[in-house]
Amino acid sequence: MVPSETQPVGDDTGRPHTDPDEGQKVIALVDDDRNILTTVSIALQAEGFATRLYSDGEAALKALLENPPDLAVFDIKMPRMDGMQLLRELRKHSALPVIFLTSKDDEEDEEAGLEQGADDYIAKPFSLRLLLVRIRAILRRSAALADDADPKKVTDKEDPVGTLARGKLLMDPARHHVTWDGRPVSLTVTEFLILEALAVRPGVIKSRNQLMDAAYTEDMFVDDRTVDSHIKRMRRKFRSVDREFSAIETLYGAGYSFTDG
């Protein structure tokens, strides 16, 4: 059962969308599991978001392009058009922020989604609180980047409040923005939080558990391979702008550290 007609619902349900209130952010949910659609939609609406629901990628693609929401959450495994295909088609025309929800425990699937332009991913089973944290963080980042691109917005670009500078690294937590030697590096929210936890105290070894505590902000099991995958992707991104990048060090059996030397 989907939410009632007084709530925003997807085009493929045969019911019209309702208009969000002024200033209300709209989240599109794309998943063939109606229980997940309903549960997540109710949780988001309780937090002040409007939602639009779609049960397959084909129906979602047309609607996302014609009437874009503020952010979309995709499942990967869906009939007709899966989440990977949907993201590929969407990225031909739109930079809409996207979070993947996936039950696939496969590093290659995670990497493929991120490389195609997903902003973050969360593995099923997932916590609604974690999803809300990720959505809010990505919306803040998107809003800040939009302000940066607007010549009418005046901001202090030389010394923004709350930035973290470590050698060639500059991190702006308010925007989830990262540069290395003046060149931008695009990180997911999870990657940003892991890097921030390392860079706050250069030279201090952080265990995998400590890094996951920083990135996920709640008690949940994340295996060592997941942490290592995030680090691997971050290194690859930094080496795409600096082939000599070596600031994230592995301490075998202990964890990772950041060096600003």
C-alpha cells in the first residue's frame, strides 16, 4: 500500500503528485519494494520532506527529468531499468544528487555507482536515521555549491569559517568541499567524513572502527573491507589530480593515518 493521495506519490502509481509547501525539499524514492517506499516516505515526511515514489527506473527517469526533485534515492536491483541504468541515463542530462540503496554486497557495484556519478550509497538493511543524515548532508552541500556558482551570492572564498587546512589539503565541512593543492576533489559524504576524521589529527592512527564511527554516526556493523574500499576510492580520486599523492597511510593491523608533510 502506498501513501494516500494527500501525500506526494509517483507517476507509476497512477495518482497525481501534490505540490510541496514553499521551501519544502522534495525527495524522489525509486525502489520496486513497496514496503521500503512506504516506510522511507513516511519517515521523510515526518522530518519535513515531500516525497515522490516510483517502483521502476523507466517511470522514474521521465519524471526526474521533467520535474526534478531536490534529491533522489535509488535501489540498484529493479525490473525494466535497474538503478545503474537509471543513473547512467540521468547523468546524460542532470546533476541531480543521488544516493544508492543496495542489497548487493559487492565492491564492484558500489564503485561502479560512484564512478557513474552517485553522491553516496547505503547498504541494506539500513537505518532510517543514517539515511536522513546522508540526505541532509548532501542537500547542504548542493545548496552551498549552488551559492558558490551564483555571482549574486557574496561569500568569503579566501578564508571561509570552519575550514580545515593540512598541507595541500583544504576541507570545507559546510560545503563538503575538498581541494588538494588548489584542485577540487569530489568525495562522497562518507568519504569526506572519513578523511576529516583522519585530517583533524595528522599522524594519529585511526582504527577502522573509529573511522566508521565518524562516518556513520551510529552503532552499526561495517566490515573491514568496506572501510578499505572507501580508502581505496579516496586515494584514486586524489591521485587523479596528483599522481604522487601519499597523504593517507596504511598502518597494517592498526588502521590509517593522514600526513600533511
